[in-house]
Amino acid sequence: GLFVWHLKNTGMRQIPCQFVHLCRVANDRLITFQYFNFLKRMYVTQYNKDLSQRAKPKSDLVASPFRELQQLDQEKKVIHKISPISPVHPPLSETSNRNGLREMKSAAEIEDSITPVRAESKEDRQWKEMKLRLEDLPGILARLSKIKLTALVVSTASAGFAMAPVPFDLTCFVLASLGTGLASCAANSINQFFEVPFDSNMNRTKNRPLVRGQISPLLAVCFAASCGVPGIALLTLGVNPLTGALGAFNIFLYTCCYTPMKRMSIANTWVGAVVGAIPPIMGWTAATGSLDAGALLLGGILYSWQFPHFNALSWGLREDYSRGGYCMMSVTHPGLCRRVALRHCLALIGLSTAAPVLDITTWTFPVISLPINLYISYLGFRFYRDADRSSSRKLFFCSLWHLPMLLLVMFTCKKSFLEKEDKGDLLGGNHGRAMEIRLP
């Protein structure tokens, strides 16, 4: 009994050790799943050596299409020489290679037919360096200096010169007009130089020369300097220092005050109106050499006229101004934009009435100018009431012919220099007689 009990105890103790030993032996002798896969891969590799030759490296993306076509031709030749063997279960790499070759073959055929069209489209879309031709330079500089706006500035300065109560001097008139035009070209060129990144966002200004890169910024600055310096010199030395000082002040006001204020405050419209009111004053001072009530009246007419003109224009360009980052009344204060336009339309009637009071025109001027002033005031009222694109366009186009007609009527009704001279002599003679009476 003791012997049996001893055998049982020793057997129970050795069972775990024997179990571990049996597991190790089984792992060494049995064929596992991984070993079976290894044998399968070896079999496929040994009996399908020609399939492994079809594996081709990835084509370089930077390679030209001609190299790709050469590689495709070589692959076609290799495929025809090798006899394909289709196993029961082809590996994944073979199917992917076949599909890739078919796609590349079809892409090569399509590319052969589309290559010239694609090359042309790529050439059209590429960035090209703009070459400046000499025959295009006058037109580019004319757009850089805003030639239409410069012509308007020169015409208002000429109107101020013509309205002055002095004899007409042709040489002084030519020098004053030329100097004013050069100063306007310089101011407009500097304005475009500063506003290139903002003009590129607006449909109205995206085709300007500096935005399109037709000329370099250095050339634009040189053109502005070559216009501004001679222009101010002509006004100062050829006309009089007062007119030259007004021209220099206007360039400074337009480039250094009005231009940056367009992105800061709606007060830029009032500053811009002052800039537009100075040219007729310059014409008056060029003829008389002094600042009189007539010069201030002409400046006041130009000052008031610009509000219905510009406010109506900016109303149709609100999206553009908002996209460009400009702070305009039509964008931020639309109600104020319409009210200001209507106020200054009515102010033109009062300024026209003040002309004969200041002894600049006869009393026929306010009577003849009343219909056109009432008409622009009516359009200003419609713009204030309707606040739509149609009313703003009508007001803007009316302002284009209103100003030249008003200045023309003012010139035809102005008092001649001889009448004022006779009146002055008459007053001087009466004053002499009174002195003679007072003398014993």
C-alpha cells in the first residue's frame, strides 16, 4: 500500500513537467500555419519565375512623357515574348501589375491625341514676363496718369482763369494749364502706386498698368517725379508763387491725405472734394495773383458738385469698394450718402445765386442756370427717395454734362473787365468830387 501511495505522489508531481515537454516536442515536429504559407510562397516562386520578371519599378513622376512612352514600348515587347502562366489563384501583385499596365497603355494612347492641346493650354496659363514695347508706352502712361480725370482738372482750372476779371494773357494761360496738368498726372500716378494691392481686388481697377505689371513701380515713380517737379516749377516761376504753392499743396493733399484716408474713414470724400475744388482756384490765382471772393465761389461750386457726382458713382460700385477695403459712405453709411448728395444739389442753386451778389456775373446767370440746377436737384431727390441703381446712374450721367454747361453759362454771363473798370473809375471820380467839395 505504501508503494502504491509513493508511485501516485511521484506521478502527480511529474505530470506538469511531462506536459510542458510534450508541448515543446509537438511544436518542433508539427507543421504550423506559418510554415505552410512559407512552403506555398516557395512553390509559387519556384514554378512561376517568369511572373516575377514582370514586376517593374515605379516610374519617376518628373520624367518626361517621351521617356514614359519609350518605357511603355519596351514593356509591350517584353509582354509579347513571355508566355503568360495563369495559376489558379494569382497573387495580388500580378493582378495589380496587369491593371496598371492596361491603365498606362490607355493613358498613353489618350495622351498622344491630347498632347498638343494640353501643351498650348499650359503655355497660355503660364506666368509670362510682360515686355514693354515703345509704341505702347504713351497709352500706358496715359492710363497711369488718369488722362480723363486730368483733362477735367485742366478744364476747371481754365474756367477759373477765364472767369477772372483781368485781361486774357495767352502765355500765362498756357503755362498755368500745362503746370496744372503735370501736377495732376503726378498726383494720379502716385495714387496708383500706393493702391496696387487694393486695386487688384476691384473689377473697376484691376486692369490698371501697375496692377497688370505692364510697367515697373520704379518707372511709375520716375514718371510721377518727372511730371510733378516741372509742373510745380512752371506754376511757381512761370505764373506766380501762390499758384505753385496751391499746386504743391494739392499734390500733398491727394497723395498723403486722401489716398490713405480712403481705407480709414468716410471723411475721405470731403477731403477729396477739397482736392477737386482747388484747380479752379489755381486758375483764378494764375490770372489775378490773389485769392478773391470769385476764386472761393468757383471752388465752392466745384466742391458741391463733386458730392452728387461721386456719391452716385460709388453707389453702383459698393461691392467693388467693399471688396477693395475702401471706407466709403455708400458702403458704411448709405443713408448719409444719399442725404449729402441731395444737400449739395440744392447748394448749387444757392451758390449760383451768390455769383451776381459778389459782382462776378450778371443777374441773368442764376435765372439761366436755374433749370439745370433744378433738374439735378430733382434727380438727387429721386436718388434719395428710391436708393436704387437706376436713380444713381441717372444722377451720375447728369453730373457729367451739368458741370461744363454750368461753367459755360457762368462764363457767358460774367461781367466784363471794362464794365468793372468803368465802375471803378466812376467810384474814384465820385470820391474825388466829394474830396473837392470838402476842400475849402
